[in-house]
Amino acid sequence: MGTQSNISDTLSGKTILIVGGTSGIGLAAATQAKSFGARVIVVGFDAERAKEAAEQHGLSGWRAADVTKRETIESALADIEHVDHLVLLAGSFVVGKVLEAEVDHLRRAFEERIWAAIYTLRALGDRLASEGSVTFISGALGDRPNAYGTAVLAAASAAMEALARGLALELAPRRVNTLSPGPIDTPLLGKALGDARDAFVEGLRATLPLHRLGSAEEGGAAVVFLMANGWMNGATLNLDGGSRLV
């Protein structure tokens, strides 16, 4: 993954914009990038939470936006002069069976991912450095959906990886990659599962090769790696502890 000094040399003084950077993997990536000397701005849905995260961790700034609404993204990013690395991690756990769930609910899986990415890239335009990078997030469901209402979310996750490969050509020489995490212990997990979280986690621990979930810090380190390694391009990095094997 590169030495600490190499990452510091690469990221020091750079401006990093992390959409979905107020908790979980995004916040972990933000704090780690800051420790390497980067100037980090986080974007979250809730203004108060974004402000608190930025102030608590000494980040360079924060913005609030609803990633499904183009105008709020454009407004939030209007005064940012330059971005070296863009990280797009926003997205809720959209679950619902195709024949049962409200279509507007299912549509959010794509709105929060594909269209949010397009809105953000268009809003930044040439302010995204030509030698910079873009990092998306997908998920192991893109490879291994299940029968419990994840078909649309799996499709959106797989689409993010395809979009990244296409944009690696379209936005060149900017690099575009995707992080595909397996089970990660983040606040999103508790929000999605509610009271069923603990039982779900225990079941995973019994079946996963490492007998644990991944951490937000491990996810954040993977994001930092994708930003810092100049030869990673058009790739999907599977960070799953071997969960795809079982």
C-alpha cells in the first residue's frame, strides 16, 4: 500500500473533497488524509453534523448537500476553487424487493450513486485537477446479491464500477477507481438493520474467514491508497476480508 512517507509526499498540500465524509469510511479517510498533510473538505446531508465532524477532527472545511439534487451540489461546491482528489462515498442502504417496494424508494439506489456522481463531476468541471483522481464506492453486493431485496442496490453498485472504468478513459489523465467493501462495521450498518444488527453481525463473524467485520479505519486506508497510488486506474479494489469466498 506504499510507505507512510510516500503517501505523505503524494497527498501533502492537496485538496481532497469527500462526499459522504461525515461518518464511517468517509470520515476515516478524511482524518487519515489530513494526517498526511492534505486539506480535506467533507460534504454531508446534514449541515450540523458536517460542521461538527469538520471541527472535531480539524478538517479544512465542510459543506451540506442532498446528493440526489443537482442544484444543492452545485451550490455547495460553488466556492471551492480547486480539487485534487474527489471521493464519492454517499449512499444509503436501499433495500426492497422489485415486485413489492415503492419504485421511488428503489430509484434512490441509482440517484445516490450514479446520478450523484455525474452531478458532482459536472459541478466541479475543470476545477478537478487533470492529474487528480476520483474514487467511487460500490460494494460486495455488486458481485453477490442476495434474495432479501438487494437486487436494485446490487445493480447500482455494479454500475458504479462500470461507470468508473468508462470515466477512467473519458476523464483521462485523471484516474478513476472504485472501492468495493464487504461487511464493514459502520453507522450505516446499524441504521439499515436496527435491532437486528447484533444478530446479523454475530452470524457474519461465524462464517467470515477472518471471523470479524472490517473497520471504518481499514476502509479509509483503502481510499487513501487509491488516491495516493498513481498507477491505480480503472480498477475495483475489493476490501472484503475474503467474504466473497464464502
